[in-house]
Amino acid sequence: MCGIAGIWGSGDIEKMVNTLSHRGPHGTGFYKNEEVRLGACSLKITDPEGENQPCYNEDKTICAILNGEIYNYIELKNELSNHIFKTQTDTEVIVHAYEEYGLDFIHKLNGCFAIAIWDGGRIILIRDRLGQKPLYYYFKNKNFFFASEIKSILTQMDSVSPNLTENFLTFETTIGSETFFKDVYALPSASLLIFNGEDVKTKKYWQVPPDIEIDFTPKQYIEKLQWLIQDSVRLRLRGGTSVGILLSGGIDSSLLAYIARPQYAFTCCYGENGSFNEVEYASMVAKDIGAQHFLVKPTSADFKEHFEKIIWHLDQPVATMSSLPAYLLAKKASEYVKIILNGEGSDEFFGGYIRYLLMVTEERLGALPELKNFHPLARFFWNKNMFSGSAERYFELIKRGEAGKGDPFQRVKEIFSQHKNLLNSMTACDIEVSLPSLLMMADRVCGAFGLENRSPFFDYRIVEFAFSLPQEMKIREFKTKYILREAARGIVPDKIIDRRDKIGLITPIYKWFSQDLSEWCNSITSTFDERNIPLNPGKDRGLYDRYKYMKLSLELWYRIFIDKQLNLDAAKKNKKEIIL
């Protein structure tokens, strides 16, 4: 976890890096010439005693800065034995790999990364395959800026304007290169950008794999996945003098915990009865692996105290209500470890979401010989849209606003057209639509406390393998994540593997907003109503409804970044002044 920034043109690189200081508490470093400036604040893990970034090649004609980790840097360094290394860092491996292989070096990387390279004639920006590490840029009036967080770029802009797109009004999140800020763009996942002082050019270097099934038996699929997960965990434990895990008690994090055996485990729970509390299973796992177990119990008072700071760290609202527990878990974990493992990605890649189960069940039901000629009767009895196109049905599931059949729907339809396997279609769609918000939240809450988050299920080898699986290896007989459960046999207790009641972490914001925080929330959202933003509530989703939460998030975002009304103390706790 580091913060990186750069300028081609006029600007203040120190100011940009200082704004990111919470991400890298172990020092700053800069490269400067007449036109180009690069800077980084570092969280040192692989080489704690080494020099600060940037790193250079032998004659200093190439320099690089890195946010994130290259997990296979040792293997790459062994390939580059003809080069002279001055440090033990993965950043220096990037420099020499680029020198040796050119841009093709990207395909050799296994990690979560945002990279910037200056080779004397151009700035090259590269973002990892799934977009785990953020990278943003701005190019206007001959000035080019990039940074790990948007707030860093804003320090160099004369004015800031909102950019609420049709995608946001549909999905409550931005898509692709969009951000909430006019003229500020996200470099999409699996993309590289080249700037030569005149033009910005971007291109994809990796795509979600096509549906090409491997000719394996079920046993071979399971054994392959076991090896991939174990190897992914092995790589992600590198440099880890103290490691923790975010432990929910579900199959994902439990499997990682039994493989990694971290010293510390951190679990979120609420003081609610029943559905909001799954501590029993997490405590069992922590005891089995001998980890010191910490419980974080967010309250409505915590939400009121911290949420403004969370919005500042996020840069823009996210399409999830889990930002408070994620923030408090990161805060607690940072007191004990530098590296935190998490089980994110498993639901997307192995058919874990209930919406996946609903879609697959409908598909299988519609294919039954007894029903395939009676779809009109079934629609009359159940739902008028049943057994219609899968893209249309999934769009109805994931949209939040009352969107029509415009660009957001067309994008979903295009993604579905690229896959024959329904589960792969939904996963590919989520990689573009919902996953970026979850990844951004994980990055920002950990970055707020200088904590490195690592996600073994996002290893690109696991992702590519998941797209090669037959659908029945993911969802079988109404059981989600079938292959992952079988891969965990003998490692994780059957009591956890065979759970069918796991619902995920639900933050009781719906309850808080109608009770403890009602007056506070209404006082803020009433101002939002005066902005005349067409945020449509859509259909009521009960405990999962985000409408009021999104109104509150947007209003605070407007005040912090657009109106600049709030004087938060989030950065002051890092001994830096917030610069907006």
C-alpha cells in the first residue's frame, strides 16, 4: 500500500504526495526534471530498510513508482540475473523487467498494482487485471496529472465540477473510466496508458477469458483449485512479518485462514439478534488456527462519527453499505499488522451470490421438458418477465434506479453476448459493474491506516480457471460455490463447509436511519433534495435498500468536494491538513 502521483507540465508534486501520506507512512521520494515529476509515499514491506521510491535502472534512464505488490517478484528477479539490483523491492524488479522485455513485461506480473514508469520520453501507467489498486488521471491545458486517489489530483485543479452519469443513476456506481469529477478519469482495470506530452492513449492488455472448458474430471477440477488457492496464499504471505485476516466465519475467509494460519483475526459483528451476527463460526476458526481474535462492533454512533471521514477517504460514494465496518476493521487491524488477508472475489468467481442462484434456477426451470412449452402460463402465474433474455433479467436484478434501455442496459447486454455460460456472463458483468466499488472501498479503508490488503482469490490464475469451469461445478443442486466447498474438504471443518444459512455481513443502516440516526440523517438529506438530482429510489429492497444511504453519501460528498463546507479532521489525524 503506497500512494503514487505524477505531473507532466506545471504543478506541485509535493502537495499531491502529501495529500496521499496516509497511504504510505514510511517516507516519500521524488523524481524531477524540467517537465516531469513523479512522487511516492511508501508503506515498506518487501524491503523495510531500503530506499524510498522511485527506483531506477543502472544508468537512471528509467524510473518507476508502484502502489501495491508484485507477488512473484522473486521469480522475476531470478529471470533478470543480468541486471544489477540495489534493493530487495518489487518496484526495482519492474524497472529492470521493463528494460528487458518492454511493455510485454506486464503479462509476467502476478499482483495487485498501479505502476507509473518514466522512460525519458513518455509516462506509462499500468493497472492490475482486476483493478485492485486505483489510478486516476487528468489532462487539460497541456497539464497531465495522475495519482492513486482523486483528492491528490484535485489539489492541482482550479475548479471542480460534479459528473453524475447515467451509469451512476442506474447502478449507483461509476463504470469504466468514469468518476464523479468532470475531467478526472479512472484508468480502467487491466489497462495501460501512454502519455508522450501531447496525447493520452489507453488500451487493454488482458480480458475476461472466453468460455473454454478444460477437459477435466470433477476431481481434477477440485484438485487444481486447491493447488491454485494454496499457491496464491503462499505468494501473498511474502514480506509478511505480521499478518492478519478479515474473518467472517464463511467458507471463503475460513479456507484462507486454515491455509495461511495468520497470527491475528478480525471479525465484525453487531449487537443484533440473529441475522446480523455470525461470530460463532469465526471464533471457532480463530481458535483452531491459534489466532488472536478481535471483534469489531460498529454502532449507529460510530456511523455518525466516522462517515464523513469515510466519504473523504473514498473520494466518491460507493455502491455498498459496508464502508463503516470495513473502515473500523482496518483501523483495528492496523494496530497489530501491516498485511491483512481477505476472502473477496470468491462469490463472484465461484457462484456465491444469491442473485446467481436465482438466475441459474430460472434457467434450469425454463429448460425442463415439462415447462418448456408452457412459458406463457408460467409468466402469468409467477412473473411476466420470467424466461425472457438473461441480460434483461440480470439487469433488472442489479439496477437500482428506474433506468430504461439506454447505455447501461446495452452494456450489460453486450457483456452477456460474449458468453454462453450464464454464470460467466453474470461474473463478467459484475467485474465491470459492482466489483469496482467493493475494490475501491477495500483499498481506501486500508489506505486510510497504512494497511496492505491482499486478496488471494483475485490471483489472475484463479480468475482464468474459474471462467473455464462448467456451470455445475459452481452451483449444483441449489448449493452455491460447490467446487470451493469440495476444495475445502479436509482443510476446513464440515460444519462451516456445509453451512446453508450464510447471508453475508448486513450493516443495519436501514434500522439506524429509521431510529437512532433518523433526525441526523433527515437533516442532511433534506439539503440533498434541494439539489434536484434525479436519484430514483427504484423498488424497495427492505434491509438491502440503499436509497437513503446513497442520498446521505451524495450530500456529504457534495459538501466535502464540491461545496467544501466541511472541515474534516480525517487527514489531521495523520498530521496533515486536508487539501480540497
